[in-house]
Amino acid sequence: MAAEVDPTGLFSDRALLGRSSTADRVADILRARIAEGYLPPGSKLSEDAIGSALGISRNTLREAFRLLTHERLLVHELNRGVFVRVLTVQDVIDIYQVRRLIECAAVRNLGMPPYDLSNAEAAVAEGEKAAKEGDWRELGSANIHFHGAIVALAHSTRLDDLMRGVLAELRLVFHGMENSRAFHEPYLARNRDILAALKAADTVNAELLLASYLNDAEKQLVKRHSEAIAAEPTPSL
């Protein structure tokens, strides 16, 4: 049975709620916590602990849980509670299909330069700092920030909202790779290459690099998830 999550850090997020504590804002906070790796797959979410940390009602929190369940980030188990979802191999395949459709199209349809690449540059710098410090979980976060910045170049709030959910699911895909230098570090170099192509306004090459990146990452993560499932003990009859 998964241990309850200690929502350390949520107290500091209370200020984000403002005076009108809405379920949407609570969902935004919890989604961000999942995307940053603080709430791993299988974690049980305590209504009392989270509600107290954020200073919100039980009904507001339950509505936020419902929203995130609809986004496939949480799952409600009868008589057990609410848990961060554990993804399947098919989930990984589907997430990368969606990423290719969104990210590659965003690059393909950038239009005429110049492009505001400041957020993408900041994400690469964030990744370089994390790599230098050997913080591979933070490097994973920087990678997520980079790809969010790529989609943001499309200047579409709807795409940004969709991508936030996809990238939160991606963090669940990364589970088991959190401390893996061998997995995360090579993709930092590939982010640099994509950024360089965009700086040169070579969107054709940027899209090719991005598509190759996503294909390779999908293969690695599908393999890792398949091996993890195969290693699980077979239930006794």
C-alpha cells in the first residue's frame, strides 16, 4: 500500500489561492506539484493534510481532485482514497503521440522570425545548472520547462493549457528515471541543438530534431515501463 504523501511545500502555495479559493486554482497547484516530481505515481493524497496546508474546504479539494482525475493524473479507489495515477505502457505511447502532434506542429507553424526564445533559453540554462550540480530530477524539470516553452511559441492559451496537463503526465512517465544521469543528460544536449536551430530560424531542422528526440525518448520509456511491469510479481491464485 502506498504511503501517504507529506505535502511539504504546499503551505507556501497558499498565497497563490488569493481570497477566492477555487477548485481550478487548487488543481493548478497540485498539477504543478506533480509536474515537478513532488507527488510520484502511487502516492496517496490526504484530504486533511492538503486541505490544512492550503487552507481550503474539503468540498473545494474534492472538486480539484475530480478535475485532475478527469485529466488522468489522479485516480479514486473505492474505500481507499485518491492516489496519483500509475501509468501504463499504452499511456506512454499515447502521451508521446500527443506530444508529437502538439510540439512539432508548434515549431512547423512558427511563421516568420524573430522568435522570443527567452523562456527556452532559460530552461536550457536551468538544465545546465542542474547537470553541473548532478541534480537529475531538476534536470528532468528543466527538460519539461523547455518543451513547455516550445509550445508557448505558438501563443495559444488553449495549447498551453493542454500542454500543462501532458507535461504533468510526462513527469509520471519519468518515475524510475528521476536519478538517472544516463537518461536525462543526453536530452539536454538535444535541447541545445533544437534551440540553436530555432535561433537560426531553421524551423525545418528544428522540427526534425524534435521529432527524433521524441521518438527516441518514447522508445526508452516504453522499454523501461515494459521491464518494470515484467518484473512485478505475479498475483497468486
